[in-house]
Amino acid sequence: MKSKVRVVPVLQAKDLKRARSFYEDKLGFCLDRKGPDGVLLRAGDSSIYLYETKAAPGESTVLSFDAEDFDSTIEELRNVGVRFEEYDRPDLKTKDGIVEMDGMRAVWFKDPEGNVLNVTEWKEAKSSASKAA
């Protein structure tokens, strides 16, 4: 894009009040403004738009949080009652909800509307010089 834009994920909710409560009470988002069919919520420099619809949510990740302190973030989410998904597939296996693969750690969880959310920690890639040492 030639102009500066800000990306805002749009998440569906069958129950907007319930979804808004989850994002505000458990994930720390605050109301930025009300829209015609939903709400724009903000946390720091990040925003999401929640809108009410009867459509079914998908099964893929719709929102990912890049964590500066993965362990503290996971502990905080567990303390407010967030339950992490467990996967046991050939391409993805979790232990206590956490997967470690390809230079990252991650967890997945669902909001009350069934949207799949994710917290990720990207590990720093080691340079070829440090690998040779």
C-alpha cells in the first residue's frame, strides 16, 4: 500500500456483550469507539473490531499476540481463567497447551464466540557464527 495504514482485525461475535466482556476483562482491551454494528477496542497500539453476526467462526487463528514475556503472559491468562487448546497432530503437538517449534513458542485459545486466538514468542535466530563456535 502506498499510504500508511493500520491493520485492524475484525472478529465476529454471536453475543457482542459476552465477547466484549472477554476482551476487556480478560485481555485488557478498552472501548475506543462504537460502530454501527459493533465496537472498536484498543490495547496499547493494537485494535480489534468486534461485530455481532450469526455466522459461524472459522477454525484458524484470527488474532495473534506477539508476547515480549511469554511466560508471564501465559501465567496471567491462566490466572484469569483462559484455557489453552491442546493439539496432538503430526504437525502440531502441545504440552500443557504450549508448543515449541521452528524457533517459536505458542499457545492457542478461543474467545467465547469460538474465534481462535494465539500468543507467540519468537526466539532469536542464532547467527551462523555462533552456531559454528
